[in-house]
Amino acid sequence: MMNKKIYEFREIPHYGQIIFVLFINASLITETVILYFMVKIILSSMLFIISAGGLNAQVKKLRGYAQSINGGARQDDNAPGRGTAMEVNERFFVFAEVKKGQLVVFEEIWIKGHLYSFKIDTIHNFPFVMRWSNGGEAIYFDTLVRSAGNLVIQLKDLVRKETMIPKKRKGMLTKNNMLIFYRHRGKLQSMNLQKLRSLRPIFTQ
């Protein structure tokens, strides 16, 4: 009986040790799994931050102005009473504010659903003021860029190009008056302007 009791007494801590070891192993496995997912989440967050930083827009602000140019009267068979109608054209002024030290390549500029060719120029002096005259004594001034904390690029000499609107552009062009596309570190990015600011119209003879 003593031997049996001793045997049973020794058997209990043996199983207890097994259960305790299993408990420790289970805890370690749980902690390892938790640690794995925590590291995975942290790495994913870091990658997201890096990606977001890489894709962050380099063009910080887009300024766009439209100015109508009203020309002389011309014969227009579609006008009421088959009379005359005034020729009206528009010209645009576009300024993109780019992060200093960043190289961007402008590829496309769309204005009111049309693609335009362009040249670029850097604005160094502020405020950037345009001076208008309708041929009379009155002279008008409009400040197009008052100041800027970044590099200001003017997209000028805009010439409308006859081209079909790509399907992938239609949705964005419907919602915005102006849309530009540019590349930064090989990635194509875009910047939009929902509405152009109207400048004082010009009347010509």
C-alpha cells in the first residue's frame, strides 16, 4: 500500500509538470503569434507611410484663370434675326505650386474638356500682377499670384489640341474645369481644379 501511495503521490506532480509545461508552451505560442501579428501590423503601417509619402502630391496648389476676349461683330446666320454676333474667345493663365527641391515633369493639361500644348516658365518675383487695357485710357490690374512658399511654375503659351478624350479621363474632366498630369520619380500623378477664376474681360475692335 505504501508503495502504491508513494507511486500515486509521485504520479500527480508528474502530470502537473506536464500540464504546467504545456501551459507554458501554449503561452509562449500565443505570445509568439501575437508578437508576429503586431510586427506584421507595424511593418504594414510603415510600408503604408512610406508609400503614402512617395505618392504624396508634389504639386501643392493649382491656380487657374479664364479671361474672355470679345472681338468685333461678324455675320452669323444662326443669330436671332440673322444678324451679327460678337466673337468671343477665351485665354487661360495656369500656375502650379511645386515643392521646392522636387523635380516634376508636366505631361498633360486639360482645360474645360480640351487638351492643350504648353510651355513652362518659373515665376521668381511676387506678387505676380497682370496689366490689362481695352485700348482706352483705363488700365486694369489683376494679381494672379500674391505669394508662395514653394516653387511656382507657369504653364503658358497654351494652344488647344484637337484630340479625343480618353475614357479614363472623361469622369475627371466632367467634374473639373482644369486637370493636369505630371510625373514624379516615374509615377504619374494628377492635380485638379474644379472651377477657374474669371478675370475682367477684354474688348477688342
